[in-house]
Amino acid sequence: MTVDPSRATVTKSLDDAKLSVFHLKAAVTAGAGFFTDSYDLNVIGTVTLLITPEFHLGSGQVAMLTSSTLLAVAVGAMAFGRLGDLLGRRRVYGLEAILMIIGALVSALAPNFAVLLVGRLVLGIGIGGDYPASGVIMTEYANTRNRGKLVGLTFIFYVFGQVSAYLVSLLVLAVGVPDHIAWRLILGVGVLPSLLVLHQRRHMPESPRWTAHSGDPAQAVKDFESFAQKPITAVATPEAAPQSRGSRGALSKRRVLITLAGTAGSWFFYNVAVYGNNVSQPLLIKNIVPDATTVSNIALNAVLVVCFSLVGGVFGVIALDRIRRRTQQAVGFGLCALTMALITVVPGLSTTVVPFAVTFGMSLFGSMFGPNYTTMLLAAESYPTAIRSTFHGLSSGIAKVGAFAGALVVPLVLADGGLRIVTLIAACCYLAGIATTFLVREPRGLALDDVSHDLTVEPDPTAPGAIASVEEVRA
């Protein structure tokens, strides 16, 4: 069902809106959350090196510590994703930051392994909630022309968080802070960006798309005008009545399931490989140079992240909206698969530092250039507004189950089977990521409602009809 195209709708106003200061502010606000997510997830590799002798951790406990947060992320993503559709984007936009603050503080002050594990689980739930909250609300604020870059700008902060994780760790250790204090300080720093996130998100308006699709066009007008700083002449939802927010009906639609296989599947395989390798990156370097000091290990990791991850992230943002999403994702996956295959089949690459570092670094470039952005972006663009947060949360939650598996298995495989088995598994996952990428419809250049026009859930017959004009709304 459609509405009169002569009337400006809220969604069309958002799709056609010019790039504004609000868009950039929203991107930075969402990006600050991803910065915190990345910092908290990536410091655990360094922290593990420091606390293992203090807490006398075995390989199983190390694997549990590096992976447990990711399982909690999966739970948080699915739970907060569903709440985002039921309660609204803004109502949960900040609650996850509170959980991240609590989790980071508990982790930093943990007196033993058990308390540290609990703190990381609380932290993980908050991080998981941030994926659908930040990814979806930024996608819904964005216009059609710049949607990829705006969402990409939020996720490049993930790379900044990764860089900061290694630089903060390096700085703390380089100035001579004792190991038993250093790891607590490194974890505690994660509280600071979470506080900034919490402050900024209290002042963000609700997504007008969600409000309009939920049957409240009056509030949708106010939400749009609060950041557009201009009035609109009419408002109507793209459907004649609000969509149902039930996910059960969506799961019965074949096209929705295929799309979910594409968004969740490609993200799942990506996370198995990238979290298995990146969260355990200090352990991989230690496997190549067992006699290296902790400081030199972290320094090498920092160089890799700055030279390859950050550069790949910048090129990835530039490419967004210039090339097709699926192409960009496949190219990134392909480069990652190639580098992992080279390390697997060329013996010298897994035994010497410089060749390994360069080859492994190219996998970091490919990861950040493509799937780092596109897995999250495709999951946010591919579903109707009424179920967008639910299915983004479901996709990211399934993906984080893959991250959990990768982070849990890699330290064990590395200890028993060696580096080349780890890279072989990663190469296979990247190839599987390419295959599942093409299950998703290409969204570049399309309005959000056009991308998912045939995935719409049947409306609730008891819901009120849409109001057509601003005059009616304001009456």
C-alpha cells in the first residue's frame, strides 16, 4: 500500500535531507559507543598476558576470559535489538552505556578471576546492546545519498578504539606501571568514553522513522524538525497503517529468512575469523616471537593496527556509497582469505616476524576495508523499520556467537595445533563469508523502505490508521 506521492512523508524527508551538522553529531555520538566497544574488547588480549601469572590461569581459563564477553555480547545484541523495536530506539540508547560503565568498573577492581569474569559478562551485555542501538538509529537518521558514509563514520571509531587499546596498554607499561596495577588501569580507562556516550545520548531525539511506523506521526514530525531545524508540510507513514512489530510473522517469510542467512551468516563467519585472530593477536605474535617482552609484543601489535587496520578503515569509508556494498564486502573477505591461505601454505610466513607481520597486516586491511563496515550496514539496511532493530540485533547476536567460538577455540588450537591450523580455519571462514554475502539484496542508492519493500510484516488490524497531514497532527 502506498500514500499520495505529492505529500512529503517523514521517511521521504529523511531520505532527501541534506547532510547537516546533526548528521555528523549523531555519527560521532554513535561512534563513541563503538569506540568503547572496541577498546573494551581489544584490551583483553593484553590484559590476559598480564594477569595470567598473577591469577595463575590455565589455557582453559584464558580461553574463557577472551571469549565469555563475546557470548554476553550476543545476548545483549538480541535483547536490546528486540527492545529497540518494542520501546523505541532512544529509550534503550544509553542504557547499554550504563552497563558498560558497571562492567568496566567491576573488571578493573576484580580481586580474582571469578569476579573479573562476571564484570566482563556485564560489560559484554552492554556492548551487545550498543550494536543495534547505534547501528540502527544512525541508519534511520541518515539520508539515502550519504547513508553508507554516515554509518561507516560511526564504525571507523571501532578502529580508533582498537588503536587506543594498544596505545593505552603500551603507554601504561612503558612508563613502568607494575603489571598487577597496569591491567586494572587499562581496563578502568574504558569507563571514560562510556561516560561521554551516556551524556551525549540523553540529548538525541527518537528516530522519526520508528515513530512514524509506530502510529504516532505527530511525534514523528517533532522528532524530524528537532534535528532538521525546518518544518515539513505533511507527514504519513509509507504504509496505510503501522506495521506489526512482531518478529514471529517476519520469520515465517521466506525472503526474510534468506536475508537473515545473508546478514547473520556473513557476519558470523567474519567474526569467527576476525575475533579468533584479533582478540588473540598478542598470543599470535607471542607464538612467532616467544622471547619477546610484553612491551615489544604490544608495540608490534600497535604498529600493525595503525599501519593496516586504520589505513584500511579510512579507505573503507571513502569507498562506501561509491561502490556496491556487496562488492566491497566480498573484496575485503577475499583479501583476508588470500592472506590467511598464504600463511597456511608458505612455511616461512609462520616462522619469521616481518613476513608474518606484513601478510597478517594485509588481512587487517581487508577486514577493515570491507566487512568491518558492511556486515553491520547491511544488517541495518535490509529490514523494514518495524523489525529493523530486532533483526539487526539477531544478526549481530548470531555473529557474536561466532566471535565467541573463534575467541574460545583459537587459543586452544594455537596451543595444540599451531598457527597454520588457526589461519586455515580463518581462510575457510572468509570464503564462507563471500558465499553468504550474495544472499543479501544490494541496498546502495535505495531508500530504506525500497530495500525491504517485500519484507514488510502484516499490520496489526487493531492499530490506528496513519494521519495524513501536519495540520491534522497539530490540530
